[in-house]
Amino acid sequence: MNNNVVITGANRGIGLAMARQFKAQGDSVFALCRQTSVELEQLDVTVIEQVDVATEDGIKNMNEALADITINILVCNAGILRDENLANLNLETIREQFEVNAIAPLNIVANLQQQLQPNAKVALITSRMGSIADNSSGGRYGYRMSKAALNAAAMSLTRDLADEAISVGIYHPGYVQTDMVNYGGDISADESALRLVNLINQLSMAESGVFKHSNGEILPW
């Protein structure tokens, strides 16, 4: 079956790699980004630019571009990482991360809900850094808090979309070699994307709302 797949933050890193994977398996990919990239343009997918997920104009551009599209898979991947600690508590970057990492994905799902088909799938790319139980090092206040908030939103979406048979995947991509972490990760974006796409392909209502590592491990809240 050919799926219509919408991916945010698709111009680089994990988003770009997922666009490549979905395209390779025969899906129609709608790649949302603020600005395209050479690599994205080479994929022969539908590129939708000027989608800053944290702004009203960005959401308006998304809605207009996707107005006539039915959606089988929605991947909320766009995210940012900043660095705060207790001695350097930058409230502006904390708020910025909440806007992009937690509020924007919820807003995207709400705006596209009517276009999600029965048995559609929503995949939220979160982080194990949003796990309270897994926090062993502290710091990164904005990132940790925003991803924990996204996880909470994901569980509400799981309940609210159940009657429409829409499943929700909550995924930690792994420590991925992207510019977000100065390419210091332990797996490539392509490997992470392959894992994530496989998990999304396998996602069913029975596993909706389960917080998973891309390697399949179930993560603690």
C-alpha cells in the first residue's frame, strides 16, 4: 500500500533520512521544513518550505500546502536542543524548546487531525531525556522538560485518537550523529531512520502510546 507520509523537519538529519526511507519503500512523502536542502531536493519528494512549526505563519503554510492531502503517517520530527544548567538558567531558551519540542507537535496533530485517515499513524520523535526515571545526569533543563511534556501530550493523543483507530508511536531515535549534537552520536541518521521507519510500519493500536527506543526497547517514563 502506498502511504501519504508527512514529515516535519525533513531537510536534514533524522527527518531527511526518514524521508529517504519512506520514499524507498514506495510511499508518497511530503517533506516539511523551514528551508530545503540539496539532499532533500534530490529525493524526488514533495518539499514544502517556510514551515516553521513554532509560528502561526508556519502552521498556515503547512495547512495550505496540505489542504487536499489525506494522511496515513504523520511524523512530528522537528526539534531543537539548547543547553542550560542550574548555574546558567536561560529561561528564554527553555521557553523556545517548549514551543518547538512540545507545543508545536501537538498543534500540528490538531491542525491535521481531520486529514488523518482511519488506521493512520502519528509518530512523535521525542527523547529518552524526557524520561524522569532515566535522568541520571541532570542539567539540560529545557530539553528534558520539553520532551517530558511531549511525552505527556503523546499519551493524551493516544486516548483522544483511539476512537478513530489512529495509533500513536512515541520514539527515542537513539544518540544520533547529527548537527544537533555536533555529530557526536553513536549511530548514523540513516540507521536511526531505518529503525524508526520499521517501528512505524509495525505500529498497531495494541502498541499505541508505548514509549520506545528506536532499537525496540521499551523506555521508562
